[in-house]
Amino acid sequence: MSGVVMKDVIKKYGDVQVIHGIDLEIEDGEFCVFVGPSGCGKSTLLRMVAGLEETTQGTMSIGARDVTSMDPAERGVAMVFQTYALYPHMTVRDNMGFGLKMNGYPKAEIAEKVAEATRILKLEEYLDRKPAALSGGQRQRVSIGRAIVRGPEVFLFDEPLSNLDAELRVEMRVEIARLHKEIGATMIYVTHDQVEAMTLADKIVVLRKGNIEQVGAPLELYRNPDNKFVAGFIGSPAMNFLDGTSTGDAIALDDLDGHYRLPVGLPAEGTQVSMGIRPEHIEIDPAGKTHTVELTEALGGVSFVHLTSETGEKIIVEERGDVRSEEGAQVGMNFPLERAMLFDRKSGARIR
């Protein structure tokens, strides 16, 4: 297996530049997830690793090899797409071994590799079925098995769970995580779903408009984001942001009375800021009158309470326990200042 290194990687379509000088190192055996909103460049970057998109500038290396100008077949990668792309007239066994057959592998070796892949993916009982007789999750497992039999240096996943329903997505996340632990291969996974990113990744790469916003372990990005974009993107429900202004020694918030003295270096007086606080760090104050309960999403052990201020600012609060806030109630909220984060409202940069 091998790691992947990108140095000053740029992608242009004519005069339009969509990837802007990416520098990134993915360690051997690491599970790296590219995450970001639609149009951020994550799938384009993955396809550049695969060789399906030409690298306009910079270098792409897999292991010790510079693969920047290599054809896809020479790179030692296998790609799993959003669509399964299985041959409908072939059995699971034949679908998984077809690529090796076309490359002239001996039948005994193909059978051995297919058997190992089916063991890993628990597909033994489906080997003689055709794709039409499989569920969506089973088809995606066959698609992954087809990649495994090739023995690639790097596995590439392009939103492989997007076509599955919610229950199957959870099941397949577990399958993919288990697969990574068992075979220990380098894996790069693209998704717009930050829950998938948080649960699967060793390393998350947050992309926006063709640039890397931050790279780090899931909990590192959750607890210590570099900017407002990452803070708002990582976490579900998203972080709440309260607009305010620096007074030099405290923060005056637009929708809450009082001055908030955060344990950070505050910017100059008059600087417009946003204070971020996650839903689980806010406590409802039934005696307060600053916000209206618009909606309570009761999910069992936890509820998400949607609050609206007089100016229309939206806040989400996580509630646990047996008591739930009632819709229409007037409430306040409390939160520990050490849990709050501060961002420059203009640049979005974290103020530490």
C-alpha cells in the first residue's frame, strides 16, 4: 500500500480555475475524507488522483512514484463510484472477477481473489446471483469487492452511499470502516455529508471553492476549527452564530443583553464579530424572555429546540432529559463562555 502526496496541484478548464494550489499529504494506510459543499472541488480532486482528470499544474505522487502524467490503469488505484456500474447479465462472481479476466489472470488466481473479497464483504451466499436480485447495499458491496480483487495501492470512493436510503447508509458506513481496518489500505473518500466524514475518517480535508480550509482529525476540526466556515460545516446540527461587536474588553451581542468576556484575545473596539456556540453547550432558561420556541424536534433521548429572537436570529439548542420546551414558549438561554468561539465577521477567521 502507499500514501498520496499532492504538491501545488492546480486544475483549470480553459480560463476557469477550479482547484487552487492544493498541498496535501495522505499517509500510507490512512482513511482520508474530502468534504465540502457542492461545487467545492472534492470530486474533481479525487478524479485527479485517479487520473480521470488531467492535472494542469503541480505534481501527484502515489508512494514513491510521480503519477502526474500516468494513465489511470498505471496508477495502482481502484475507484468505487456513486453508481454501481455492474454488468446486469453477469453473476456477482463474474462481475467481481471480470477485470482480472480481461487482463489475462489465470482462473485459479481470479477465483482465489474473488473468494477473499467475498469473505471480507460477507457476500458468499450471493455469488451466483445477478445484480437485479440484490439490494442497493449488496450491489455497492459487490462494487467494492470488484475494487478489492484488483489489489490497488489506493482505494478511491466517490460518494458511494448517496443512492442508498438512510438505514443502508448507516449499515454501509460500518461496512466500509470495518473494511479499512481489515485490509489497512489507503483510502480517499469523497462526501458532502459531514456525518459520514466524522464517523469514517482518520483525517478530514475540508474544501471550499477549490481551496483547503482545514485539515485534521474529526474531533480536532470539531473542537478547534480555524474559521467560521469549518465551525459551521462540521457538526450536526450546525454551530450557532450570534452577531456582535467588540467593546475592547468584552463582546456586546446584538440579540442578548450584557457584555460577554470570552477567554480569548479580543479585537479592537468596534470590530464586528460572530460568537459561535454549539447546540449541546446551550441550556434553555425557562425564566428568560429573549427567544421564542418555534419548533421542538423530539428524537427520543434528545430533542433539538429551534429558537427565534425578536430580530429573527435563529438558534438551535440540544435538550436531554424528560422535560421538553413547548412550542410558542418565551425562553432565555445560558452557555459557558469557555465553550464559545469567536470569529471575525468580515474574514471569518477564528479569533483566539
